[in-house]
Amino acid sequence: MQRGVSLLEQGEWGFVVENYKKFYRGNDYVTQMAALVTYNKENPDAAYGRLVRGYHYAFLGYKKPAQKQLAKAVELESRDRLAADLLVMVGGKVPTPSPTEEILPPSTTVPEIPAATARK
């Protein structure tokens, strides 16, 4: 996911999620999201699982659940720039790293999710 997102403009990051009905048949998307929830329960310290779940929640318009998952992803892997950028996009705050933590290069300006798709 990190690689794919890095090839897109930030305004295009949510294309697949926002158009999931075009890419998934029947309940395939719901089934995959349920499997991701199960994965997160079984692997609570897997930052990448939290990132993927938060990413989907963000672009489905569920800001609060996205904030929760992305904040946990950043807590588990503070160098994850994508998780941090997505957390800011959904209105969350990225904690200030300690001076001993390695910091990845800053990203470009993060766009807000359009109000029309945002849900609370």
C-alpha cells in the first residue's frame, strides 16, 4: 500500500476505497474488512494492519474510527509517514517524537477529506 500511495497524488489516495463497488463483487469488500478486523484482534501490535484499517475507514468517511486505528498505527510505528499523514487528514494529532526517534522526511501538504464524504 505504501508503494501504491507514493505513486499517486494525495487527492487520489482513496480512489479504490471510494469506488469499492466497482472493484468488489457482492459482499467481497465487507468480507475483507471483517477479515481485517479479525486480523487486528489477533495481531494487536501489527502497525500495518491498523494502517490499512484506518486507511479504509478514512476514505469511507468514518473519521473517528479512522483516527483510532491510525493513532494506534503511529503509536506502534512512529516512523510511518503515511499513517501520520492520514491521521492528520481525518483530524487527528500526531504525537511529537522523542529526540532519539528517527524521523522520516516530511510529506507534502495533506489535503482534507471532502465534507460531502465525511461521516462522524
